[in-house]
Amino acid sequence: MQLIENPQGNYRFLTGIAPYSAGVVALPGYEIVRVTLHTPLPYRQGFAQIDRQLQSQNRPRQALCAVELRLPKPLSFAGFGEFNQGYRALLADWQILIGDHNPIARTNVAPAVQPPAEPSLYAFSYTLPAQTDRPTFIVAGAGDLRDQADLSTAAVVRPGETSAQALREKAHCVMGVMQERLAGLQMDWSQVTAVDLYTAQPVQPFLRQEILNVIGPAAIHGVHWFYSHPPIADLAFEMDLRGVRQELRQ
């Protein structure tokens, strides 16, 4: 991964794969603000909502740095790839892509209860000028893949297994990705304000050892468990995290 500056957006991003970056961090003089929609919108309508929010803050479209999507159900690897093509085309229309790089961090999961009828926008984040010395950042969602760039069954940690030990191994793998991305953004656990878990499997058997003991000072904030599936049917566990000062609701 490389940490690349996005001067128009006023943030740096960790290179990821075509659909999303691995994470973003605001440049000095700016901060990342996260907005959660009380009612998720079909994601293209959601992008219109993002556009209105950015305009109201006199910010360019390039200030958008992260999105959180919700799916009706988990997709196959092929279906996930097809969805990503349309999503990336939307970012290209917004002139957000930087060469071949997609700077936008993303989390994309399927709620196990009350899922949306179509792919929807749940939350988004953007940069805003700010007088603060506190860095703000978002680490993109990652599922239980040994290689995050290999979107295939071969990369899944213990595919098809959901025993307590299998879930522990999955969580251990994803935590490794979170730590790698956090370090890549030049951040650490003391700067994290929120840790999100996404799984429809029990978390208690591994929560303390694999998550809370590892996140150290961030454990004071607890974790937020979304009873949801990762976006690909073969996966069972996903995480993301962030360190922000402002969280808004619309």
C-alpha cells in the first residue's frame, strides 16, 4: 500500500483495489466529518444527497472520502465485481478517481435483519477545513480474506466454516488487516474513536482476546456490532474503524 495525497480532496489515501481505497486521513488544516443517514437511500439517490451536503458546505465533490453502503443480500464474487463496475463508473463521472487509483474508502455489508430493497447509502464522510491538531481518518472495511486484493474463494479464511475456532481465525486475520491499514495511515489505536464489527455469527467467544485486547486504548469506546453479513456470500466477518471528531445525522 502507498499513502498518496489527494490535493483536491484535502486528504491522503492508502491505495487499495479498483472498487475502494484501504483508508483515508485528512491533511493538516482539515478534518473528516462523518454523516449517517437516518433512513438509507438507494445509493445513486444517496450520492445526490452527498452532492447537496457538499454544496451546502462549499466543498467540491472531491472532498468525499468514504462511503458506507448496505446491500439487500450478500453477492457472489462475480456479482460483487459487477456491482463494483457501476459504482466505480459513478466515481469516474464525479471526477474523483486519481489516475487508476480510487481514493474513496468504503464499507459495504448486507444487514441480516431488515435489509434494504436495493443497494443503499447508509453513511458518508468528507473533508472540511478545521483548526485542529487532531488527525482524523477512516479505515475501510475488510472481510476475512487472507489477501484483500484476491476476491476469490481461494483467499477466504476457512471457507464455509463458522465454528468458534474458525471465527476466531477469521477475526484474527481481519484484525491484522486493520492494524496494517492503521499503521499505513500513520495512526495508532489511541486515536481510534469507533470500531465496527459486521457478522451474523456470535462475537462473544473471540471478542475479548482477538478484538478488545488488541485495540488497547480504543477499547474504552467499546465496539459497535452490526448484525450483518459481509458483501460476499463466502465471507463471515468484516470490520472497519475510524477516528473522527464530528459525527452528524441526517
